Amino acid sequence: MNAHSDLVTSLEWPANLNEIPKAVFDDPDLYKMELEKIFYGPEWQVVAHRGEVPEKGDFKRFYIGEMPVLVIHGEDGQVRVFHNACSHRGALVETKNRGSQLEFECPYHRWLFSSTGEMIGCPNSNQFSPGFKKENFGLREIRTDEYCGLVFATLSDDTPDLKEWMGERMLDPLARILGGDGRLRLLGYQKVNYACNWKAYVDNDGYHAPLLHPAFKLLNWQGGRGSQTPTENGHIVFEADLTMPDRVDLLDDPSLIDFKGTDTSNGSLVISTFPITVLTKHLDMLNVRFAFPRDNDHTEVHYAYFRHEDDDEEMARHRLRQASNLLGPSGMISLEDAAIFTRIHHGNISPGNAIFQKGVSDPRQLNFTPAQNDETGNLPRWEYYRKLMGFRRAQS
Amino acid sequence: MSDQVRSDARLSSVSRDVRDQIADLQADYIAALDSQDMKGWLASFDENNSSYFCRSKENEDDGLEVGYMFDDCHERICDRVKFVDEIWAGTFEEYQTRHFLQPTRCKSLGEDLYSAQTNFTVMYTDDAGITKVLASGCYDDEIVVNGVARLRSRKAVLDTNVVPRYMVYPI
């Protein structure tokens, strides 16, 4: 664990907090450092929701950074996260994305593991090295914690307690995105591999929504009402008040934008947890965007949509119909985001700084109470990133 | 989708005339999409009753209905034309698609209704002129054939479980 980028020593980060050097998007050495310090460092990574693995034996394959992990709902009811690597020679233990089974076998030498990660058997072990004990060769478990069924994992022992890491401000809105109590069931995925650096993917801001997305104008969602709360450790909570138009003439099937929910607000909630996960509740869609970097230039996003366990058939159907056509890489209100990610990535291969403007009253101060439609809410995250990576800030 | 290697679903199990009408429909469909003609795409569907779905094979095999596109009534198919031609206009970079089809199965469902499976590969070329695979998969269709063939339902099931970019146009 000693990746190094010359950029960290050669680049002087601008003194103004609203200026971001574009060079940080295009440096493979820096990306290796980010994997170590951020993805494998003392941060919680969102890897699954219990609604994806509701029954004992259910499993999901995922990634922390570039590391393959296996999330297993054990026969004892606990959801654990393991390195997806055999304790013998390191082959992937499981290659299916999801499934259900109580035993996991590496096909290479038939080493067999239980759903709680213990080694069950390994052929010819009487000829193994002296002192070999099966109990020392279970799947290597990763530290985990849960909130409303959302499964977090961290590769570091130094990561703070999960609720402390999230912060008080996030707890209530996150619970609301997760159906109030986290009793969710998976409706399905949209998966896409965006050709952009992971930092470009997460840098979407509060300023752009009514400008980039014509559907927001159509729905009279002009932005501005609500709040945006960034934290010092890189999270952002958006709460937007929305008013639904009485009728939308453009659509032949206006049920696409019906709001049927029991939540007290028809507003939108968006939470961005550091480093890469976005969770949203727009209208009746409960959406977790599980994400990981494939390499410096690619970010894979698994848009997972959920219903609540208590939904009747009509509500579950409504969530399904809304999710598929409104969000994701072909969604009526989100397609343009997907288009921008790649555009930003390519444009960032140019000299100089990206300069944030909307909501900047003092370039030398961070603002932790920006307006809902300001872009300054992203700046505390950039400052946190700068410090983590060890970039030196210019004095003037 | 279970493969139906059964004689009653071979292409030759339906008349040449029906096959010709279905072939015309498939050709019109991809010609419309590959020229970004959304109204032409719409014209491939039965206007009285039709549906269009585009989802990953992974979802399909797991019984998960979420798709990239979920048009379970003709009104939604009409709305998809508006997404592309009106709502998204000017917000995305154009890309050129080329669809390549290969029919594999066809059989009569009675009256003038037929089921058909057709493999597809869709290439795309971006502004920089680089061509890559957008998706590979299989159409699972129900087609009305009565002098002219129209789609009653089309399910585009993508083997490509992780698509390489945003998708403006249907598959």
C-alpha cells in the first residue's frame, strides 16, 4: 500500500476553495492512490441492501474499489461481506452476480465454505503443511455495519462508527429513502458503465437540475426550495420541495409521474455518501446507486430499485413502472446526467481549474448551508478529498 | 428464455407469406431506429394494443421486471417518441446505431398472432467515429400479421447486463 502520484507533490491546489484542478481527473497514479486512501481506507463503502439478499443463503457479488467482494446472508441470519477470493490460492469463490446457496465451493481444488464463511472441507488436507488448521482458512471477512438494511463495509480498522461517520443530519432522510424502516424488496437493476472518472460521476450538483433536465421544467421543478447539507467528511444531503403540476399535457400516460406514496412529502431526497454512492427518493422510486470505479476512466453504476415489503400489488407495480422509465441511463428525467458524465470526463483533459460559481460568496470560505440549487455544496467534499490525498493548498 | 428447439417453432413452420411480412416489419423497425426516426419506430407497433420492454437478461432470468425501458401500453410507446424528439432534444450527443438481426424461431399462436424470437447485435458509433458494441441479445415478440405485420409486444432482452453508455433510442 504505497501508491504514489507525482501530482501530489508537484501540483499546488488553488487558494480559492471553489477552484478544482482538472489534472486530478486524468492521472492513473493518482487513481491508484485514491483506491488505497479512499476506497480501501477509513471510509464506509455501500455494498448491498438486505432487500437484495432477503433469504438465508442469498448472496450478491460486488466490488469495493476494484476489489471483488461477496455479500452473503448467512444461515444464522447475519449478512456478512467477504473478500471474493479463496483462502487457498485466491481464485474467485463465486462468479454469479446473485444467487442462493448455503455452501460456496472454489472449483480449483474444491475447497468448500459455509454461508457464514467457515471452511467446511478441503481435499487431501492430511498432506498439507504442518500446523494447517481448517478453522484458520475461512473466507476473509470484511468489517461491516448496517443501517435500515443498507450494508456498509470497510477495509480499515480506523473507520469511525457508522452513525458517527454518517452524521446525525443524514439518519432521518436516509431512513426515508430506505422505506422508513429498511424493509425493502428488490425490483431490479439497471447497470451501466459510464466512461468517466469516478469523481466526475459524483460531482453532479444542485445548480444543474432545472437547467440540464428539460423534464424538470416540464414538471415545474425549478429548484431552489428545500435544503442542501454538505458535511465535513464528504457527504451531501439534498431535500427538495416539489409541487406537482395539476396536469401534464405532454404525456399520453401521466401515471409515469403520479405520486402515490405514504411519505408525508412528495419532495425529492438525494443523499451522496463519500466516496461514490448516491441514494434517491424521487416520487415513489426508492433507488440506491451502487457504484465502483472500473479504472481511472470508467465508473460502473448499478441502479437498484426497491419496493417496500408492505406495498400492495398496485403500489409495487407503480414503483416498477415509474423506476424503469424515469431514472437511470435511459430515464426521462435523468438521461442528460449520463450524457454529461462522459462530456465532463473528456473536457477535463485540458489545463487549468474547474471553477464553481453558483452560491460562492467568499472563495476562501466553505459554505455548509448552501441553497438547494447552489453548486457550492460540492466544495466541502472537494476540500475533504484534497486533505485525504495530501495536496498542498496555495497560500494566495 | 428457454430455447425452443422444437420443430413447431422452426421458421419453416409458418408460411412463406407470413415470414415475408414479419421480415418486412423487422427491416422497417431497424431501418427506422438506425435513422433516428422515432415515428417510424412507433409505426412498427399495433396502435390498438402494444407494449415494448428493454431489460437485461440478468433481470429477466431472476424474474425482476425493472428495465431500461418499460412501455407496457401504447400510450407509453407514444411518450417514448416524445422523450427523444422533444424532451431530450439538444441535451445529448447523437450516436449512430446499426442493428443486425437473425430470426431463430417463429410459430403461430392462433388467428393472426405469431410469436417470434430474433437475435440482435447493435453497434454504435460516437461523434469521434469509434464503433463499439452497444448490446447483444434477443427479441421475444408477439406479432400480428394480417396483410401487414405489426408488433403486439416486443421484449428486447439484453445479454449485455452492463450497458456501455446511456441509451437514448430503443433497441
